[in-house]
Amino acid sequence: MYFYQQNNFSWLAFIFLLFACNVSMISYVINERVGALVYNIFHSYILSVTLILVSTIITLDWLLMVSLIWTAHIGMDRMIGYGLKYHSGFKDSHFQKV
């Protein structure tokens, strides 16, 4: 959030996009294995931090904004106890059973 504020990005966009990654939960409709895979892709720091680095190198402000929001979402999930999902069920995560 510090870097987001330092770049003077819109806080309205932050609030609106903060939960956009949760759309990945729709993949659980297919089955739990696919759901866990898609959810984990969207809730892993690897992709969001990589996009932060790319957006900094090629100077794309909109991509930096979205990547910072995405990273904040992942951090918020971890803070409240939601971890990466196991394919055994949505409530089984690498932290605990939610």
C-alpha cells in the first residue's frame, strides 16, 4: 500500500479491484482440482511480483497499479488465514482448514 500511495494511484480503483482476484473461485464449478489450480495461480506472489517488475522496467503505470493491488489482495488473504488451496477441497489450505 505504501508503493501504491507513493505512485498517487486512485484509492477508488484500489477498493474496486481489491477483490477482483476472487473471480478465480468460479473455476471450482468445473471441479476441485481445476479450482485449486486456478485459485493458486491467482493467489501466488510469483505472478503478481513478476508483473510489478515488468511494469517497472517497461514503465506501464496501469500494470503497476493492478499488480500492486493484486499483491495487496494476496497479502490480505494471508493475513486473515487464507492460504493456497489443496485439491481435496476449497477449505483445505496450506495454512489451516478454513
